[in-house]
Amino acid sequence: MTDAPADAAPSTDPSAFLPPPAHPPVAGPEVEMLLGELERVRGYVRWKCSGVDADGMRKRLGPSALTLGGLLKHLALVEDHWFGVRLLGRPASEPWASVDFDADPEWEFRTAADDSPDELLALWEASCESSRRWLAEALADGGLDYPAAVTGRDGRAPDTRRIVVDMVEEYARHLGHIDLLRENVDGLTGEDPGR
């Protein structure tokens, strides 16, 4: 379904018609299922945030401060934090390492308006690529049972399985926001490109 509101023209940008995100196997090994779902939700974000100009990346809906650009930057931060910092115990990557999040807890949302759409997509794509490498490292060292380097408040370390599930949940939560924001930008709706 690609019906657009009366005041919005549907996107004609070719990037809005990317191939559908890959789906996880219907049945298969747990690691393939989890990684397949993570890649699928990443693919939806890529599709919904591609072909949007700077004004579209900054456009808000109703009283919410959320924007497509802010969510892309937030997801880039979350990728780095969960797979690099928490799972493998690496220091935060830039630009996150230089941010005082205690003083500015919404930094990624606030500063996204200063970034171009290409910069935001490149930052997110680079974070996803780093996460893929880090996740492959953890899986090679212990599979889905590989324990995270950083423990929770209760002193227990989540395993890799739990971190992947948490990342899928993070994306699922924000995909609803992204769907509404993108529809508000140019009327693009739907679950898969080209349908």
C-alpha cells in the first residue's frame, strides 16, 4: 500500500524502491534466524531513510521531537554501544567517545539536524558494518553463548543471544516511529519496497 496523504507526493526517488530486505529463514539454525531478523529490520530502516532530503530528515510529527535523522543517529550509537562496548568491552567509537552524555543525554537526537542525509546514512551504515564484524568475532569465540564483557546491574553478563534479541527489539520499537515519520515526509508507506 502506497497511498499518500493529499498534501504529500509519494517519493519518486529510485532509492525508495530498494529490493526488499532479506528475511530470516522460515526454519533453520538459531544463529541464522536471529541474524536474519536483525538484517531484515536494518533493511527496513535503510529503505525508509533512503531518498529523504535534509528537510525530511529533520521533519517532526506532532509534539514528538523524534526525526528520521535523530533516529538514524541513535541507532548508529546503539549499534556501537551494544556490540562494541557491551559485548566486546571496546571503548566507544567516535563520535560517541567525545560526547558527555551525562551533560547532554539526547545528543544524537539534537545534533542530527546538523548532519546531511548522506552523513547520517554513512554513520549508521558504518556502525552496522562494525557491529557485523564484532558480532562475528563473538560468535567465532563462543557462539550465541559468548558472554558480554559488560555486566548488568545484577552483576550477570548477558550472552550474545540476548544482545542480538535486544537489538532486534530496539529496531522494532523505532521502526514504528520511522514508518510514521517517513509517511509524514512524502507519503511513503508499506512494509516492503516496490509493493
